[in-house]
Amino acid sequence: MQRSPKSRFAFWFLTVATVVLILAPPIADRAGAAAAQRPNVVLVMTDDQGYGDVGVHGNPMINTPNLDRLHGQSVRLTDYHVDPTCSPTRSALLTGRYSSRTGVWHTIMGRSLLRAGEVTLGDVFEQNGYATAMFGKWHLGDNYPLRPEHRGFQEVIAHGGGGITQTPDYWGNDYFDDTYWHNGVPTKYEGYCTDVFFDGALAFIEKNREEPFFAYIATNTPHGPLNVDPKYSEPYVQKGVPAGMAKFYGMIENIDENMGRLMVKLDEWGLDDNTILIFTTDNGTAGGIAGTPKTPKKGQPAAKESWRGFNDGMRGKKGSEYDGGHRVPFFIRWPAGKLTGGRDVDQITAHVDVLPTLSDLCDLKPVKTLPLDGVSLAPLLRQTTSDWPARTLFVHSQRIEHPEKWRKSAVMTQRWRLVNGKELYDIQADPGQTKDLADEQPEVVAKLTKQYDGWWDGLRERFDEYVRIVIGAEQENPTRITCHDWHGASVPWNQGQVRSAPFANGFWAIDVARDGTYEFTLRQQPTPANFPIQATEAQLKIGGVELSKPIEDGATGVTLTAELKAGQTRMETSFTDANGKSRGAFFVYVRRLP
């Protein structure tokens, strides 16, 4: 039968279409292939692990075979710097901006809260179509709008505060079988904390492996308290490692074990080649250096301990302005991105470079324009430049309410370290920072001082501002607020201090979201503790309102109600006992009534 031209065209089109459909991969496979063009990113950052706390860096005692293997596959930043303590490093790494610029320069006292206007890696990846998740330690705010789920992370499993057992953490956690916040909801988990966080990350990766994802795994380990299964720590004790350091090493060995699990799964799921895998840490070692051993008393046997730790010859540890406080590991592996592994990058780099570097490698569009302090390291990682410009970088430790110029600071170049504005070290000739050259090199001191002055002037304008906790917002109502974030000279930042009930007080910087009636329940210990308040009267001051109420014998909470206007204010509380002594309410639960 002869077909018309129109029918012949239709027959031809259907035949070709059928062949195309048969030969083409399934839609899901094509979607996965398209997604695979964009690299996944897994960023692992441990807590208090220093440069010397990795076997491949020369530590002959610690057992880290998986990190050693990753080191061999990675480009390594050998002169990479962070801040000397936790929260500042996290804020700088996530924003590409110096920590003090973001409102973060302490780990407590309301100075660990990341300003709401800052843009995080979570925001950038989310706005560029990535699935995003965060697991473990956030330490940049426990209330709206500061929590990770408000900063671009769609899936979150996190503890409270700066560590498990700290004041904002779920009451009674101890690293084993704890309760963490899953997308803002307290959820009970079984297992050791680090295992739980890696389990959550692996479940997230498996669920999202057909689309690009960003997983930020920030372990609370090996930060104290040093709680770990003895199977990890006891072998070190037997080898002569001091008991505390043995636990510290044991926690790192558990991290290494989880890194191995992660690497195996990435390979098993076919994600290995096109996943950027980063391992780094947040400050210098906290537990990897032992002090001078105690001399045994007469008649007592000498201590079995013989190992005193390893810090790769650096001076200082966590909190220090010397390199041992802020020079840390950074391994980055991406086979499909042609980052040739097994290679060192010796140029000076820092945490502020991470966001611009990942934005460059993943071709991410900016969410909004904020001036970055970091630069993209992609040319160094890809070996596409031989003309890298000289840089001057800055770190400081400001564990006080208002920063002080030159306090525990380091101005750093490829060759020089100007410490506290007074001491000068040639880091290439003297990596242990033992010989002060300030008197011999006055022109270098003057140059670095001028650069520091310019940096400081760019930061100090906002030092008197407060990052505020919002109450009455739909996104978090009720709101639980803790003394970890009050402004004051004495801050009970962990649960042990709360249990000891110090006579301490401070105020919170508050933003009332909207006019309304607010209910405040003041507690000495949080709701799960069911602890009787050790006082006879409660007081509350907020938004020009002052209230007081007698405390019934045995009461675990006192509720007061106030009419508030929207706007910025401060909140103060107190519990006064029969002797006239008072302490602040360590926990306040605020609810805007309908």
C-alpha cells in the first residue's frame, strides 16, 4: 500500500523516535549522568585535632591508615591556617570572610553567633541546586535565625553549643546513645557520636547520589570531654601514652575508621571520581602534646608513660598565636576534576579560601555580593599558574567580650610571622619560632604592622554590635535560650558548671520579632532535668518591663508573662535565695502566645 507524503513522514518520525527511545538510557540514568557533570562535595572537619595528630605527618604513635591513604591521593595544603579556636574557624570557613567580620570571635558569651546577614557554603550550594546537609558540630548559634537549618542546610543532625555536654546540648548527653537535634527536633540515636554523624551523612549521600550534594561533616571529636570506647584508647596506654592523650588518640582513630567507611561507600556507589572530598581540622591540637611528667614521690614507682606527643616541631597548641595553634591539615581529593593527588601546595592559604575555592571548582553562582577575604585556590590545585601573588593573612584569638588590638595575633606571609605586633619569626628558617628577629628586621615589622592596621580598621566598626537571638518568630516558637550565650564576665558554658550552680549572671541580646504577649519560663536546669530551683524569688527584665514572682518550694520553673513591642532589647533574669544571693536563670523558654 502506497502512503501519502504526510503519512510517510509520520511513519519515518515514529520509527526514528522509537529507535532513539530504545537506544537512549532511562530518564533516571540520564538525569544522574547530567547531575554527575557537577561535582559532589564532602567536607569533613574535626575538632581540636592538630597538624601532628595524623600518622602520615610524622607521628609514629597514632594509627590513622585511612587518613594516611587519603593524604596520598590528595592535594595537600601544607601551610594552611585557621583561627586558634572553634567557632571563629567555622564562621570563616563557611563564609570566606574573617571570623571577626562575621560577628564571631569567641566560643561563648554571645560572640559565637554568626550574623544573620552572612552567606554560608550551605546557602551557596542550596541556591545552586545542590542537596545540602550538616552533621555534628555547628557552634554558630542554637536559635533562629542562626541554626544550620536556617543557613542553607536542608538536612541537619547536630548537637548543641560547642560540644556534647555543653550547656545548650541536650541534657545528659555523654557521647554514647545521645539525643541530637534532627532538623530542629530532639531525636534519640544509638551509638557513639562520631559514628552517628557519619551514619547520617552516609544515609544522606545514598539518598541523594543521583543529584549533586554537599555534605558538611563536622565532628565534635576529639574535643573534650575525652569519652571513647576503651578498645580505641587502651592500646595507646599500653604503649606508654598518657591516659588523657590515649583517649584523644583513640577518638582520632575512631574518626579515621569512619573516614574509611565514607571512602569505601563513595567508591561502592560510583561517586568516588566526581566527589570533592576534603579533610581538615578547626584549630591546633588540644590533646596531642603532654606536659612535663610528674616526678614520682619518694618510694613510688615511676610512671609508665613515656610518650609526650607530637606537633611536627611547631610552637604552641590550641588557642595559641604561634603556628601550632592555627596551622592544620587540609587534604583535597577530586580525581575527575584533574586534581593530581600525592602533591603538596606550599603557598600560604587559609580557611577564608574554602568558599571561593569550592565556588570556583563547582562553578557556583554567588547568592549575594559580600566582599570576600579569601581567594580561589583552584589555579594552585590544578597547577595552572606559576605566578601566585604574595599574600598577607591574619589570625587572632579574642576570647573576650570586645576585641583588643594585637591580642594573641599573627600576621603571616610565606616567610614571616609577626606575633602580637612585637615578635618576628622567619618561619622558613625557624619553623619552631624560637628566634625573635624583630630587632634585626625593623622594616619587615613596620610593613606587617601597617598591613595589620588596615585589616583591623576594616573589622572594628562592628565590634560593639550584638548578634541577637530572635524570640516570637514563627520559625521557632517556643524558643529555648541558655546562659552559654549571655554577655557577662562569668558564663556557665557546660552542664557540669550548670550543675554546680555558680552565682553568676549576664544578659542576652534579643530581637523581639513582633508585638504580642510573651510567656517566659525561667529554669535553673533545663526541662528534662526536672531540677528544683534553689531560690525563693524570680526576676525578669526585658523591653522596659520588670517582673518578679515568688518561687514555690520544689518548683522546677517559674513562668512570667509580659506584653512586648517588636524591636531590639536585652533580657536579664535572676533567681534570689533567702540569703539575698542571686544567680541568673541558666535556661529560659520563651513563647509568644496566640
